[in-house]
Amino acid sequence: MKTCKCTQCGFVGFAETDYCKRCGSSLLNRSSVEITENYKTARELQDGLAIAALVIGIISLFTLGLFVVGAVVGVVLAVKAIKKVDTEPARYSGRGLALSGLSLCLVSLIGSAFVLGTVGPNVYASYNQAVETARVRGIEDNVIKEMREIAAAEVKYQARHRQYGTLAALGSEGLIDPDLAAGTKGGYNFYVGIGEDEDYGFHCSSEPAVYRTTGRRTFYIDNTLVLRGADKLGMIYGGGKFDPPVR
């Protein structure tokens, strides 16, 4: 295979052409060009980039663009392969392979964009909902501990004074911490009632200070020491002692 080098720009192309592919200078006057013999066959020409681009394109088509990154890499390789074939045809081949790889990568990118655009928001929303549910559940777990702490403190207070005490009374004797004795802790409001039952027992209720933000369930416990809880839309009103037990 004969190639010639343009003396104007140095571009090496096939000797059969009449004009330089890069600068357009005439190659008809062979005295103005350098002609060389190139014995490399088509199989000996370098086509590694083109093959790599095609392989990545095929894989990307069935893997959503290898999470986009793979398809982008395939596009870059294909463009480089095409550029090398155009500028140095005596050394590189595989333009058709590179174009095929480029097409496949572009198709996979479009498919990935479509899937991410339709499925992505739902996945993101589900993730946020799961995170929010876990956060609220963590707050409620702490409230459950506080409610049981109050019930245990009432038992100790009743053993000392033969009657149950208010939150302030429990706090004054160090049976509960000051924040809990003040009636607000961890995003919940706590209330204690005494002597309203016929056995002069106690009952304690807690509600989220900001419904859904600091919690969902309202909790209830009395001198039976059975902790109960249910979603009351942020309000204590609605029963308490008839709610399902909390395990």
C-alpha cells in the first residue's frame, strides 16, 4: 500500500488521492510530495481503540451504560479511534467498529437517562422516606424508655410516700432527670395525672411536640405498668388505656 506525505502540512495519506485530506493542497505534482511504500496489510493496522469502543458499547447496551460512566468512556474511545483513523490512515483502521461502538454507547446513555429520569425520583423518595421513618422511630424508642423510667420512678415514690407523685415531685427526689421533670424532652411533651382512678393510681401520657417531625405515636402508661401507644395525630385525647401494648 503506497502512502504519501504532504510537504505543506506533513499529513500522511494514501498516494492514490489527488489532494491532501488535511490542508487541501494538490498532490498531483509528485515532486512536491514524498511517496513511501507501506507493506502493512489491513490486519496489521492498529484498531485496538476501535475494538475497545465497540466492546464497551455492546456491554453498555445491556447494563444501562455501565452506570453511565462506562458509556462515557466508550464514547471517548470511539471518538479517539475515529480521529486517529482520519489523521493517520496508514497506521490505524477500524473506523466502522468505532462508529458502531459510538452509536451503541450513545443509545445506552439515552436509555440510562430515561430510566434514571423515571425510576430515579421514586427511588430517591423511597430512600428519604426510609431515612425519615428510621429517624422518627429512633425518637419514639427514646420516649418509650422515658415512659418506663417514669413508671419505675412512680413505683419507688409510692413505696416511700404511700402515694404517687407529679413529674416535679419525682424530679425533686432525683428519680428522673430535670428535663423529664419539666415535662418536655426529646421532642415529646409528658403529662402525669394522680388520683383520678378509683384506686388513686397514676397515669402518664406523652405526645409529640411537633407531629410527624418529632414523632407520630402518643404513649400511655399507668399503675398497671403496661405501656401502650398509637398514632393519635399528635393528640393525647382518644383513650390511652385502650391502645395496643408496646412491645
